[in-house]
Amino acid sequence: MAEKRLQRPLRIYVLDTSAVTDPRLRNVLGAGSLDEAIRVLADLLARARLHYGLEIYMPPSVYEEARRFLLANGVTLQGFEMLATWITIKPPARHEISIPASIMREYVEEMRNRLMRGLRVAEEHVRRAFEAGGMYPSEVSDRGARREKLGALIRGLRERYREATRHGVLDSVEDLDAVLLALETQGVLVTNDEGVRKFAETLGIVSIDPMRFIGLLKGLLRHVDRDAEDVGEAERVAAEAEAQLE
């Protein structure tokens, strides 16, 4: 079947790590395991590339991060390679891409504010630890009880510190590479990360959720399957007509 060409805005996609590690993948793809989900996704990408010429990109840093995660969470090497076959690994042209100074200024201001919020969270938990220490004198309290109390404080600190400093902000080189590559290729960024999406939007990059991306692939391929059915029906009718003439 001849390849159908889509307009550029619908043809180029850049995947970040969450595009292939989203926990909703198994459910939306009807898979019993992450390995099966990756194989089904590989089949969708293969058919979309072959029939519509979709261009699917991933930066090397994102590729390695996704590879480590998937192989550590039950995806077989064969399953991963099936997926990787249909993804073009391309580094962003970091020395050639320009980002407006106003956007970088806002980003630095945002990070400074977040670090200050993180500091206040840390100070609060140090205060809690100090006060809790008075409740459990070392010569009286049970060592297990002290360890349990300290563990709860540390867990609370980690969760609140992460919320204050990292949630909703671009915070890794992998995420930045994905944004830069989408900017360079003028592609659609596939991500479920709120911070990546927000930063991408400031640069005018269109981003979509991985579940919407999969829905888009399925929608395109429904047309391919319908065309195949129409061709099969026409061939059947022609064969019957020929049989009647014999």
C-alpha cells in the first residue's frame, strides 16, 4: 500500500521518557505486562511509519534513560529492540538552538523560588526532628521506636522537598534534550510531565499526553484497516464475477 503523507505538524513526534514508561500504557494497549505493552506500541509505531511516514524521534539521553527503566521493569531485550527499531535516535543541535533570554530569566527565577521553598521544608523537618528527640531520650526510649520515628520524618522530608523543588518544573537534562529536539524538528512533544509540558509551551512547542498520542496512532491506523477491508471486498467481488464468466 502506498504511503500516505500527513502535514508536517501531524507527522513529526519527539518522545520523552514518559512516552514509553507511562503506567497507563498497559491498560490503554490492553496488555497484561509492560513487555507486552511495549511490543504493542512498537507495532503501532511500525504501521504508522510505514503507512503515513511518521517521524518518531528520541534524544540519546532519553533513549538510555528509557532503556534502563524498561529493562529493569520486566521488558525483555527483544521487546525493547522491537520498539527501538522504529524510533530515530537524534541528539538536539544544542549549539545551534536559541532560547529567548526572557524565558531563561523566568526559569532561573522559578528555580530560585523553589530552592527557597525547599529550604523552608528542610528547616521545618529539622525542627520536628529536634522536638521529637526530646520525647525519646536515648537512655530510656526503645531503639526501634526512635528508628521508626526518624524514618517517618525522613520520608516526609523527601516527599515535601520533592514537591517543593521538582514538581511541575523541568528538572533533568533528559527532559531538556527532548524539548530542544522538539524545538529543532518542529515536532510534537509526547510527554506526561507537567514541568516539561509547561517549559515546552513557553517556546511554542505543541505537546500531547502519551495516551492521546496512542489514540492518534490508533485513529490513523483504523483508516488503514478500513482501506484494506475495502480492497479485500473489491477483490472478492471481482473473483466472483470472473468465476461467473467461466
